[in-house]
Amino acid sequence: MGSAFDELIVPMLVISLLAGLATTLGAILVLWWPNLESKKLGAFLGFATGVMIAVVFLDLLPTAWQWGGISALVTGFLLGVLMIALADLILTRLIRFGDQRRKINPLRKMGYLIAIGISLHDFPEGIAIAAGAAAEFHLGWFVALAIGLHNIPEGIATAAPLRMSGLANWKIIVLATVMALFTPLGTLLGFGVLTISTKVLAQLIALAGGAMIYLVFSELWPEAKKNNPSWAYGGALIGAVAMSMLSFFHH
């Protein structure tokens, strides 16, 4: 790497860390929110559903197709689905093994799975920040801003079911902060991946898309409708519209 390119790494790592910490901010907003009854939880989960679907179909999958073609998109997407399905199976068995006397708390399992899926998603987001900065420094700032804005509802999506499951607030904050670190890690990886293969990058992006789609249809949306269908649909619409607008400005 040239010296001019090397000089981008530290400032972009700081910027991407701030973008990642927006996830923690989203979690804090949920913890400060009083009385998360079923209709509010339905709206939160519906909102998260709309956000994640918009991110996948307006951002992740088109980008994977553009950078790696249909083969990278399909293989990465299927791998993402399989990874989260496997994580779902393992997590369910761990919870059951940890305390066989209690019924598995579906909200807690959902929160952990969402955390895994969003962390996988944050990796290629960090790479996107590196890619933007490598093209033009101000573009890296802009991509980081867009990512930071949509990390807030992702933090909400993770924290809401965990709070309703009774997990301690400090544990939720720690988890959200660990998730935030995947964005700068992705940026660091991105400066290396961009010099090797855009197809690998495309597969990582599609993998995140597959993981998020699995979460939406196996966990998020069913739970949202179960809590309050009308509020879930309203939240999903607001989330999809909000992320569509962010995606428009991002591109």
C-alpha cells in the first residue's frame, strides 16, 4: 500500500468505530424507554423487520451482484442462511442444556440471533467504509454516516427482545458494544480485501444478506405479529420507508 493510502487507515478506523457505536446508542434508547408492553414491542420488532428487509434488498444484494455477479450473490446468500440456521440450532440446544427445568425464552434466543446476524452485517459495512475512503476520503465519511444512522434501529432490534426477556441492562449494553466493534474490524479487513478480490467482498456482503433474511422470517416477523399485528405492520412500514430513504441518499 502507498503511504497516502496508509494514512487513511487510522482516521477511518475511528470513524467506523463511531458508526458502530450507534448500535449501542440504539440499545440505550430501548433501555430508557418506559413500559415496553406488547404493542410497543410489536412495533419495535416490526420496525426492525422493515429496516432489515430494506437493507438486504436495496443495499446488500444489489451490491453483491454488482461486485461479484450472480454466483457470488447466490453462494454468499445461501452460506449466510446456513450459518444463522446452524447458530439457531446450537443456541437453542445450549439454552436447553444450560437449564432443562426452564422453558426456552424465545425472546432471549431471538435477541442473541439478531446480535449474531447484525454483527455479520456490520463486517461488510465496515468494508464499505474502507472502499468509500479508498475511492475518495469524503465518501468514506458519508458511507460511515449512513451506516451509523441505520445502526441505531439495529441496536433497537437487538435490545428490545433481550430487555423483554429479562436480561440485565448492563449485559445488553456490553453485547451491543461488542457488536459495534465489528464495524471497525470490517474496515480494517476491508483495506486488505480490496487489494485481493472484489468477489470475496461480494460474497461477504451476500452472506450478511442471507443471515438477515433468515432472521427476519424465522424470528423477527413472527414474533412481531404475535405481539401486536397492527403495530407490527405499522412499524415495518416505517422501518422500510426510513431505510429506503437512507439507502437513496447513501447511493
